[in-house]
Amino acid sequence: MTGIIVTTPPSVELPPSNVPNAPANLPGVTYQYALLNLPQTWGALQTFPVGTISINGSDIVGTIPVTRFNGGTGASSSTFLRGDGTWATPAGGGGSLTVGTSTISGGTSGRVLYDNAGVLGEYTVSGTGSVALTVSPTFTTPNLGTPSAAVLTNATGLPLSTGVTGNLSVNNLNSGSSASSSTFWRGDGTWATPAGSGVTASGTNIFGGSGAGTSLTSSPQNVLLGSNAGHAITSGSGENIAIGDSAGQAITTGTQNTIVGGLAGAAVTSDTGHTLVGYQAGLVMNGTGSQWNTFIGHASGIRATTAQSCIAVGRAAGQGIVSDNYCTVMGHAAMFLNNGGACNGIIAIGDSAAGADVTSGSSNWAGSGLTYFGAINDTNCNYIGRYTGKSTVAGRTNSHAIGALARIPVRDNAIVLGHAIVAVQTAGRYWDGFQRTDITANAGLTFTIANMNAGLIIRSGTLSGGVNDTTDTAANIVASGPGQNCEVPCSLEFSYGNNTTQTVTVVGGTGVAVSSLGLGGAVAAGALAKFRIIIGNSTSGTESVSLFRVG
């Protein structure tokens, strides 16, 4: 053993060596102090006094047996020399790991170990890939399950249809700032009251505008938009639409009215089923019997009060409709005036059609422009063409005026063709329905109103002398001609040809007087005569007709 240094040793004599210049082989003796500068060999255990000995590790030769440490107590293949000088098994030693309170003797996959308050803890692993730490990890297609809490401040690509359930709180939209029952989510990301604000839904009613629907109580399904629109509606079955300043402002219990336009239907109260569109359309309509009218256009139907089932389309159209029924007028100022009375079934189409003086009547049709006395007291009359009409204000029945300037004369059952209107035109001449009818007898006979209406009567037969041919009765002529109670006087012209060898004298039937003026009623053999029938009285039972020879 070499290099043993005793701290502060006294000067001692080294024992002699039995080999010159070699380490001494010391016997088993005890030295109080020794300074060993050369390798020494002891034959027995040496005991040194207490002191401080420093041994250089490089001077130790060979293996120190474990028994030299704590006498080898507790030393084994699974223990290690601990700092307190004892042999012990370290934590997790012995070929196993203690995780939590469990000892794992073998390797187990799918675990992440962590420091659990000084004890090795573990987490199971789901999925594949790398371990993610707490700051800025990147996840690829993770399935997060149902987290108890999550903050998605910077999340993108969240699918609303599948990624969000339940109702989205208004607080999630601009933090709910200014959100209320009267504001809406605007495109710029703010809660704001839209233009035309104040629209309110109450039950089944919708109303908006100052004073709109303010009296509503039990009337359902009304839409009232505009200042004072539907202001007075209280109860009733509802279903009214009033849009525009003061539109339908007087409706109280009316129902199923559609009113659009400033002051449109402003006087409608308990009416039913009106459609009024345009400024002041149906302005004064306010009768309880008024229903189902359609007026479209500025001031259309403006004077209608108790009218029913009328249609007026066009600016100022139907201003003559008051208490009329089933009238249809279209065009600017069509049926513009009404001088009193109820008109039923009037049809007027065109600028100012039937526009001047409609009073009363039924089932009349006027079209294409201003008429003179058109549809006044008439029944079943048609007026087609500008400035068509009648020659007087008196009512007509079953008459027709067709074409510009065509005017029904003082008669009923008349058809008048106006300027430039013809049935057939050849070489500038008008062709009508004039036709021949033949009558034959070997004695006197009676010819009918049907023969006269044909236009040309040809008389044949073998006569032995002159005979009288008698006209139809005045009653038959009136009834089968223009009709009883037609406007009088009215007349008809026909020709009578004598195709016999004797003179034939035309005489009048009952109620028919043949005038003696001119040539009278005698028609010579082979001659052609012209007669004109003039009705003087068309009253049933007192009919009278005059017959004049005019050619």
C-alpha cells in the first residue's frame, strides 16, 4: 500500500526493509504514527491511530468486495449502495416502475408518464402522432368528444349546420349591444332599428306607422302600414290590408279589404271585400251595403258609396259609380260622371268611355271613347267607338251604336253604324240584308211583317180581276218589329212588286191606316211600288201604324 499520508505526522523512523531499495515487509506490529512513502506489505491487519488519511484512488489496486460496505448487509442484484451507507432498492427499481399506486413490472404501451406529486403518474394515449404540449399545439383531425368547456376565440371553419346546436344567444352577436325587441341584426354587424321602424307584430296583426292600428282590440289578421293606416279598426273578422298614409283610416268592423295608397278607402267603415289601389281610390266609399268593389288607379271610384261588385281601372275611372252594381269600366275617366240613379252591368272601356252622363240603366256596354248620352237609362245597349251615343237623352233598349259618331236615333232595337263603318263595301257602296220574298194566291191575301222585313215582296197568282192585299196588324208589326213600347215614331221601308195581270191594292190590317196621299195603295199589273210603315203608338193594346206609298 502506497501513498498513505497521515496528517501532521511526527518524525518517525521507517522500519527496515528486508530487500535493499524495496518496500519493507512489515511484521504484524502496531505503529503509532507512520508516514509511508513507499509501497509496503503487511503480513497482518494493521491498526492506525485515529487521524486523517487520504488515499489516492489510483493507488487502490484490485476489487473492493461489497462486504467492505456496511458489511455487505442487504447487498443483492437489485440493491444499490445508498448515500446513508446502506444497501437498498431505489424507487421504481427491482425491474419495475411504480405508476401512481400500481407497480408495473413490465413494459406497457400507450402511456404518458408524469410527476404526480413526487409519484410517477400516467395518462393513457388516444390516437396517433406526437405528444402535444400546452402552448400552441397543432392537432390534426382530432375528436374532442364533448368537452366541459372550450374557448374558440380564434377558431375557424366551424360548420353551423352540424357544429352548433341549440339557440344562438344574441349576446354572441356584437355582445348583444343594443339588441332589443325593436332592433335587428344588420349587415354591418350591429343591432339597429331598420328603416320604416316601428313595425309591430301583435298576435296575428302587423302594424307600423304613427297611429296605425291604434284601436285594434279583437280584430285578427290585419296588416296596417302607414301613418293612421287602419286607425279605427276595432273588432270584426279582420283580414284587412291597409298600406299608405291614412289608407283605410275609418275602417271599424270591415273585413277582407285590401287598400293600398294614400287616402285610399279613407272612408270605408264596415265594408267587405274591397280592393282599392291608388291615391284616393274609393275615397268616399262608406256604405254598409258596399262590398266587393275593385278600384285601381288615382281617384278611381272616388264617389262610390254603396256600389257593389264594380270594377274601375284607370286614372279617374269609374268616378260616376255611386250606388251602381256590376259595372266594369276601364280607361282614363271611363264612366266619369253619373247624374243620378243606379246603373247595373255597365261596361265602359276606353278613354272617357261612357264618360259624360251615365245616370241609370243596366247591361250596357260603352267602349273606345267619349259617348253622347251614353248609357243614360239604357238597357242592353252597346256603344263602341269615339263619340258614339244617342240623339237624345231618352233611354234606349236593345240598341247598338258602332263606330265613330254612330248615334242611336229615337227608337229601340236599333243598330247604327258610324263613320266609315260598313257591313260590306264594294265600289264605295253599302250593302245590307235586303232580300226578296214571294207570295202567291189567286185571290186577295194577307202579307206579314216578316214579308215586309225582307225588303222586297213579289206578288204572283192568276187573278180574274182586281183584288186587295192586306197588311199584317199593327200589333204584329210592333211586336215582330222594333218591339212593344219602343221609342216612337220609327219606320220601315219595303217594296211591293205586282207580278199578276190585274191591279192589286194594298190595304191596311187592324190598326194600320193606308194614307190616301200620293199614289195610294193601288199597284198596277207589272208595277213596283215603295211603301213606308211608320209606327205611331207602340203601347201594347193600342198599337197604331200608318202606311205611305212613297214610290
